[in-house]
Amino acid sequence: MALDVMLPLDLEAATDVSTYRHDDALAELESILTERSGGLSAIELRGDRWSGKTTLLKDFALTAAKAGWPVAAGSASTSRIPFAALIDAFDGPLGGLADTSPALRGPGGDYGLAEIFPSLGPASASGPRSLGGTYGVFRGVRQLIETLGAPCGFVLLMDDMHWADPGSLDLLRHLLRHPPENRLVLVVAHRPRQGDKVLSGLINTAAGSGVVRRIALGPLREREALDLLPDDLSGSGCARLLRESEGNPGLLVALNTARAAGRSSEGSACLPPNLLTACLRDFRVLSTAARLVAQSAAVLGEPFEPDELRYVARVDEAELWSAIDELVGEDLFRSERASSRLRFANRLLRQTAYQAAGPGWLMGAHARALEFLMERGKSSGLLAPHVAYTASIGDETGALLLLGAAAESIWTNPLRAASWVRTAVELRSGSHRSEQASELLLRGKAEVLAGLCRTALATFDGLTMADGVNPRARADGIAWQALARHHLGEPEQARADLDAAITALPAKAMCTDAEWNLRRARLLIHLETRTPALAEDVAALGRCLPDLPGGRAADMSALLAAALRTDRPADARLHQAAAARGFDRLTDDELPPFLDGYYWLARVEQAAGGIETPAARCERGLRVSESCGLYLAMPRFAMALSELQLCLGDTAGAARHATFAAAAAAGIEGDRASLPGLRQADRPGTSGRAAVPMEHAQADEARLKLDLLSGRELQIAFLVSDGHTNEQIARKLDLSPKTVETYLVRIRKKLVVACRAEIATIVGRSGR
């Protein structure tokens, strides 16, 4: 089935739709109030979800009321209640018209408006008449407007008319064709992507005859968007949100709210309650089948295809196409051009659909998604989220798949990679085996990249004590452990660990990857703590360089930085040219493993007198590290960029990135002072403010998660948070340890966590 036929039909007449921003649109509406012409002034106000239509109507209503105009404002209901916008607008003011206009009242009134407005008294005993197309009701509303608007005129604002019921649309058509005798300013606001064909048709017809003026809310300018975003957001982060929101002001703010809510163990955040409630409003209009298909799409991820949706949602073909039509019509789904694939209109809607699903249904949906994707031979990265949700203790196949996916994603989403390793280890715990060195090393590296330095130290402690670890793996672990210690403010201990490891290397390991990893880690610590690099390190690295495969641009950068610090400018120029050529060949997808070298290349170019080129490199490094969740790399790129922007005269950009550097450093487990450049964050022209923690949002999210648990599960979660073992919990609750383990599996799946520590974190944040 061709998806283009499912897109909502926009019967645009051959009339202009003027595009305005908020202030300009408000000025245009206010100008109508001063027009001397009598009769009807009808305005169509169009804009996408969260574009600011409701805010604009409120501002206009306030202006009109201050100017002495009677104002009634209402909105259509998602439940399609007949005449909902009119009831919302008029029911309150009508209570005072009982004596002055008895014809408006029921049951003996001329128009029987009591059948619509409860404040006019009970309807006739014979029951309400058919509301759709009742001409007498339309005349009654017209007289009502004339009565309330005498003698100067009246302002009627009707919002969310894309949800209007048939009776309201018939009434709107009547008012456009037969306006009241006095002055009426009528503003009809709706979302054009979701507009009913009847609504679009009658507005287009009226616009074609000159009865309706058309105002569309346009996207924000870049400067306006920046004013809505906090100072602790980087320039690339601002650009990403502006691009994702398409300049929509409400969506821009909502996306930033979701970002500020914090990150989960997998690098993504649940929507805070207030934002979740706002998003759920758009799902209330859906049929049961459409809601089921939307939740199935949220489980699958994006983009998704119709056959995937049908398999996961367990609906027949007719129900599927009808549901997709409904979801596209409500602007929840959008189709990709020249493809059968679909996406959510924005990622907040996807997260809403996922959070609205029950935990039991999610388990079954993830299992069906896994089955479907495995049959089609999809990659481990696509399978892993479903395995993590559905696998059981002892599932060796699932554990191996998660470990493979973690290794693939360590540089693109280290938080998620660490979570998958922990889940894989728990799945294997049924075999009573200890965590293997490869698992510990992978998890520790991911934790360091994600900025979880203190957590990583505990992981690496297990690696150094493990038996049978080969020299290369042990050296790699010590190198990463030293970097973690450095960022925890323990550079002396880090260097001592590296020195001892280099000394202990067997002779056959010299000038190989094992020695390279150790010496390079020591060199980076020397550079970042601004102590001279050891000449023996530079010489040893130079010897190793020609013999090591692939990715040498980053290694050359470390060498050139070391050469510069040890007064060897000829070597620095040689390595700089080679490193620059190597990095210029790397795409953004290939760059993450070599970001440390890329940083030092920019620094050396800066020391050589360059400004614009190193600034561009730092901007790229910050963008890549943000997009991949490499939290450890963000502060130093941001701080270096701040310095360079200050040299270029961009004080606003310098202040923004200095603030971002401090905020990013605050999110890292470690000593903020040990992060390079941050001691300069308080210098003139920059700001050292850190991001305000989102304790309240995290507490709300934690309480919502705990509400998913049964009474017994909640008891066990609290005991886990108090540090009790399974055996202690079993004795305390008179259960068997096996039953406790079964409960823990359920708890982890409901809370979407991988280990006991994360359960304790959620309980702690909840404040219970």
C-alpha cells in the first residue's frame, strides 16, 4: 500500500497563508481590533503541535479585554464532545443572562440552548434534539453573540479545532455564512497536519472568497531559539535541538526539558511527569488499535516498517492500515520520502508511547520484536535492547549477544554498553561463574568513557585480581584504570600504577600494543596535568609507532604534543602534518576512538598560532562527543573552544561553552579541578556556573517507576536498597532464595535496570 495516500489531505486554496512569528502574529491580530469595518473578521490561526497557538490566543484575549471587548475563549475536546469549544467559551458567562435574555434559556426558550449549555438550566423533558445541523441552535448561538457583544462587538476564540466534532464544524460554517449583525472577531486555531477535511474545506472556501484571513506561525530564528535555551547547553547542542524541533518553540522547550531530566543507565531519560502528561493528551484521541500500533512502534525503535508493526502489535492487515492512517492523520507518525518506513513526529511522542505501555505488555512486545528481527538476521545492536528486556537467568546465547553489542557500541553509547555488559553478567550468573577478564575490561572502559570514573575503579579492581589475564589485557586495564584515577584527582597514584606495570612487562611484550597502551596513558596524564612528558616515553612511542596497525593519527597527536613540550619543534611539525592528514580523512563516525589525539592536535595548532582551524576542530570534537555520550571528552573540548572563541571576539559563545564545560564536568564522577582548563572557567568574559541538578524530576521519575511494583516487589526493592543479600531477604520475608531471585528478575524488568545498585539508586531518589 502506498503510504502517500494516507497523508492528511490539505485542500489549500489559491490564497496566501501569511507566516508570522509570535510577536508579529499578535500585532496582526491586535490591528484587527482597531479596524473600523463592521461585521465579521474571521482569522485562521494555524501551527503544528506546540507551536504557540494557545499562548498567542491568551495574549490576544488579554489585549482585547483591556481594550474593552467582551471575550469568550474555548477549545475543542479530544473526546469529541459536541460543541465542546462553545461550552468551554460560553457556559460561564451565560449564568448571568437568565433574566435579560429568557429566549436563550430552556426548556421553553426559542432556541433550546440549554441542550448545549448546562448553565442555562435543564433541557426539555422530551430529551435533547439532534445537535448536528440544528438550525435553531445555530440561530440561538448567533443571538447569544449579539447579546454578549452589544453594543461594540465581540471576540470569539476557538482553539484546537482539529479535534472539533461535526456539530461544531456545522456551526462554524453557519457563522461564516451568516455572521451576527454586530461586530465579531472570530479566530479559529488548529493544526493543519491534523485538520479535519471538513474543517480544511470550509476554511479554504471562506478564504477563497475573502471571508477568512490566514495566519501561520513560523519557525523561530536562531537568536530567538537561543533565548529559550539555558546557558549550560553547548552551541552544537543548541543547533541539534533547533534542528530537531524545526524551530517550533514549544517543542524546543520540551526537548530541552527532556534533556535536562537526566540520563538513565542506558543513556536515555524517561520523560518527567509534567511533560509526559502534556504528550499523553495527543494519544487520548486514538482508537485501541491505533494506540497498540503506536506502542509497538515505540518498542521497535525508528524507523519502523508496517510488517514489523503488524507482527509486534498482533493486528490483522486491515486493522494495521487503519491504525497507520489514524496515526498519520493525528500527526503522530510521519512517512519517510520514497520509502515505506515510518517515524514518530518527534522523539518525545515515541518515549510517551513507550512509557504509557504496561510492563507486562512490554515484555511480550519485546519478545515478539526480538523474534521478528532474529528471523530477518538483524545485527546484534538492533537485537540487544530486546534481549536485555526479555532474557532470563542462564541465557548464555542472550549474554553473548549483549556482550557483542556492547563491544560494538562502546564508542557510540558507552552508558548503554556498560549496562548491556552488566545485564550479560547477570544472565550468566546462573552458571555460578565469576566475571571474565574480557567482560570486566569492556565494562570498565565503557564506564570511563561515560564519566563514571569511581564506578570504573571498582570494575578494574576485579580485573587486576583476576587469574589468567593475558599481559595485553592487563596492561590495557591498568592504562584505563590510571585514566580513571587521574580524573578522580589521583594523578600521582595513576602514574605510579603505570610505572609499575611498565616495569613488570615481560621482555617479549616490549614495543607492542601492551607497552604502547601503558606509555600513551602515562603521556596523556603528563600532558593534562601540565608536567613535562618523559623523554623515554616519547622515544619509546616513536619506536612503537611504525609497527602498530591502524588509527595512528591519534597516536601521532600524542607524540607531537609531547615533542612540543620537550622542546623538539622539528618533531612536532613532522607529527602535526601527519596527524592532520590522518584526522582529515576520518568521518564523524570514525572519530570517537581517537578524540584524545584530536584534542591535542587542536591544542598544538593553537600553540603554533592558529585560531580558526583549532576552533573548528574543538567544535567538531565537542559535537561528536556529545552525540556519542562520551562525557569524559566533553569538558576539555568545550573549555578549549571557549578560549578560542574569546580570541575570535565571540564572547557570547565563549561564555556559553565555559558554562557548558563546568556543567559537563559536574556530571562526571571525579575531581572537577583535575579536568583540563576548568580552573579558567571563572576568568573575565566567561561563566563558571554549573547546571542545576534535576533532583525533583529524578525523584518524580523514581516514584513513578516504583509505583509499577507490587507490594512484595516493593518490599524486596527496599531491602535491596538497604544492602540485604538474597539469603537475608529470604529469611526476613520467609521466602526461598530462588523465589527472591525470581522477584528480582521481575523488579529489574519493570524498573528497566540491570543490577542491584540501580535498584538502590531508584529507591534512594524516590525519597521513600
